[in-house]
Amino acid sequence: MQVYTEQKKVGKQSVLMGKKVAILAAATVAGPKESLGPLSNFFDRHYEDTILAEKSFERAECRMLEEACYLALGKAGLSPEDMDYYLGGDLLNQVISSTFCARSLAIPYLGIFGACSTLAEGLSLGTMLIQGGFAKYILVATSSHNCSAERQYRYPTEYGFQKPGYSQWTVTGAGAVVLGPAGGKGPRIEAITTGKVVDAGEKDPYALGSAMAPAAADTIYNHFVELKRNPAHYDLILSGDLGGVGKKLNEDILAGKGFDITPYYTDCGVLIYYPHQKVNAGGSGCACIALVFLGYYYQKMLAQELKRVLLVATGALHSPTTFMQRESIPAIAHALSIET
Amino acid sequence: MGSYFTAFLVGGLICVVGQLLFDLTPFTPGHILSGFVVAGGILGGLGIYDKLIDFAGAGALLPIASFGNSLAKGAMLEAARTGVVGILTGMFELTSSGITSAIVFSFFMAMFFKPRG
Amino acid sequence: MVKNVLSAFLFGGAICFLGQLILNFYISLGVPLQQAGNPTVATVIFIAAVLTGLGVFDDIANLAGAGTAVPITGFANSVVSMAIEFRREGWVLGTGSKMFGLAGSVIMFGVVTAFIVGLISALI
């Protein structure tokens, strides 16, 4: 069994990966609102409604996820049989969308739950599996769907409710990545900082930006400290879905700890929609970072316009029950340093 | 009962109270509307809510507090007629129309319409 | 927030104004004054139910806030939206079981309050 000796555990949370594993291909499938957003041209497939002529929102989400997977595999010139593992997760109970997708793909399956941080969690674990000599090719995919998420976590989709201004809109879409040994133009995973669960005591399930920002700041801070880097090391620091409110909070917390990330920092939640699309504080959901990073920024990296990106996916790990029981929202953020 | 002006005014003001509670408190709509119903029930018990209905007509009949008032009145009227057990037997007498129509119309809407998100 | 309050006032007032129109209509049909509330409430519930089914109620409610939530339209919408949404889980396990998922607390608190109020008034 091969064991790469270049990886090094640096501190409690970070690992240097040595750029041995790369994103070989990526694909994105977008829903109606996302297809009308500013990054629409960068997505591979677009849908005009959320039901896709399926019997339920859940089936529609599953179909988007499968399409993203097959598109990514096609772009990599590989088939499901070539994949050693499929790492997938989504927002639904028991990550059922990923499980049904795994059923179609028939790849050895490792279901994960990181809520909106799933993409980073999957990329982290996939990279470690490949670099540890346990796999050659890994498929990582995630999805979210506005209606299936609302229906499960909050209210029926036709319920008349005025959302607060700090709330976010769950993105409808899916993204898939094929990871493999670095060789060609694909951006490589250089370092991983795995997050700890951070609970800031936020209890409002509509205030996910402020629930997750402390987790993002914690992971980013530890990443800089453990790897002895500062924000200027990166061309871009990208968080998943903190939204307008969370983004500012994240900047403030880090500034208070001595790191000014503002010149390099943006958030997928504020990028995915136009202001006139009435999404309050911006987008959220597993597919938010998937669509924005895999659609837009990944292509910029392929074109060498961005050399070093710190991808920080944030997830709110509450369950539909915890809100009812007046528990606060535990959050997590996983960071990957990706370089061309 | 009521006039167009008082209906608009009182209905609007009751909704303003609701909106302030929505925006300024951490409670969900379910909590706040339950609060309205309790208030309606208490005001109904005191005989005050009926006076509001006389003044404002639909402006007091339509807000959900009226549901509490009707439940209380139903219970009280039947109790006055047949004794304490009337609280149980008369409870839904005045609210039957609202509950029945909500159930029946929901059934048919679910038959003909799909959620659109 | 001021915008929300104003909006709630206008939409809530308008719904009650409409309700008053419907009330007077039924009175003019000969329904006794004390009973006229019943068909009025049923009619307003019907309108809210259809708007929910058509998928427009939530858009109106986003503007109106408490203006649609506080009147009986909010109650109707909560029941109808649950019924429609969970149709996917079937008539028994979905629509039937979940219908009062949101409105149930309003009914429970109303009945319990009325019970206590009734008890107090009967014993005085």
C-alpha cells in the first residue's frame, strides 16, 4: 500500500496535502432563480422550474444531482465504474438525495452530512482518501433545493410568511467534482483545515448567516495561524453562504483577531443572485458554493486568472427538531487551499 | 353591524398590532396568532369582543381573535342553557362554519392544485 | 419596519373591508344579523384557499405580513398550504395527518381558553 509522506499534520486542524490531488472535472446544474442570476452563463445546465415534471421536489433535486454527477464524469472522460468512491451529502433528512443518486451510480458510497459545508467536507475526505493510497478517482457531489429544504426545515411552500431581511434563499441546484491524481490543468488541493463545531448561541433558523460566521472565522483564523499564513497569501478567500449579514460578521471577527481579509474576500451567497431577485441576505444551501465555485471560480482557475484560492464552506448543522426544542444552531466551516 | 370605515380601521389596527409583534419579538406566527386567539377568548368571556364586532363588523369578525371569541361564546351560551356540560357540547357551535370550510376547501385544493414553491 | 407596519395596516384593512362587503351582501340576502358571520367567514376562507392553491397567496403575504396572517385568511392559508404540500405523502399520511400542523396550536389554545373562560362564567 502506497503512503504519501508529503502530507503533514500542522496543528490541530490543518493538513498540508502537497498538491498531489486535483479537481479533474466539475459540473453544475442550476434551478430557475439561479439561471436568472449573474453567474448563469457559467452553469452547465439550467432548469426553468423547480419541479422538473417530477412527482415531488425531492425527486427533482435527486435528478439534478444525478445530472451533475454524469456531466462531471463525462467531462473527465470517466464513467461511474472508474470511481473508487462517491462522497455525497445534501440538506434532506438522512441525505436521501445523495443516497438515491448513489443507488443510480452504483459506486461505493460514503454519505456525509455537513449541510452547506458538504462540498468542502467531501473534497477534504476525497483528497485524503486518494492521497492515502485508498483510491485513485473519487466523485464528490452535493445538491440543495429551495422547496424540499423549506418543506422539511420550515414551512410548506405555499404558506404565507414574511421572511426577515436577514434571511437567505436556499439555492436550487447541484454540483459534482471528479477528484484524481494531479496531472493536467486541474487545480490542486494544497492544504485542508477541518473545522470544529462552533455554536454562537444563535437560535433563529432564519439567521443562518450570523449562526455560521463565527465558525467560518474560527476555521479561517486557525488556518492562518497553523499554516503561518496571512490573507495576502491568497488571490481569493471564498466563503460558501454567509450572505450579506454573515459576510460582514466574519470580516469583523477576523479583523478583531488581527486578520483583515476584506481585500481578498467574497461570499458565494451574495454573488449568486441579483439584488432585484428579492433574496434578502443572499443565497444559501449546499449548492450555493457548488454553483458559484465549480461554475465560475473553478473556470477562472483553469484559465490561470486565479492561482490560490481559500475555499471556506460553511454549514449550519441544526435539525428540524432542534429549533422546536429551542436549541441553538451549531455551525461548522471547512477550508481548502486550492492552487493551480 | 359595523361600517366600511370602522371595518377597515379596526381590522387594519389589529393587523398592525400583529405586525409589531412579528417584527419586534422572536415569536413565530404560530405563537403570535395563538396569543390573539387567547386574547379573543378572554375578551369574549368578558363580553367586550361582541361590542367590538358591533362597532367594527368584519373588522373584528375576520381577525383570528374572533375565533377565540366564538369558541368562548359557544361554550358559555350552551353552558347557560344546559349546565356546565354545555362548555363541552357548545364549544364548536359558532366556529363550525370556519373549521368545516377550512377542512373541506383544503381537501379540494389539495386535489386540484400542486405546490409551486 | 415602518413599511411592514403600513403594509399590514393597508392589507389587513382591505381584507376586512372586503369582508364587510361580503357580510352586508349576506345580510341583504336575508341572513339574520347574528348568523351572517358564518357564511362571511366561509367565503373569505374559500377565497384564501383558492389563492393559496393558485400559488399567489404567499406572494401577497410576503408584502402584507400580518395583514394576511392575522385575519382568518392566515388560518385558511396555513391549513390549505399544509394540505397541498403534503399531498405528495398521500391522503392519509400526508394531507389528512398534516393538515392542521400549523393551525393546530391556534385551535388548541382557543379551545382551552374558551374552556377555562366557560368554566369560570358558569361557576360565577
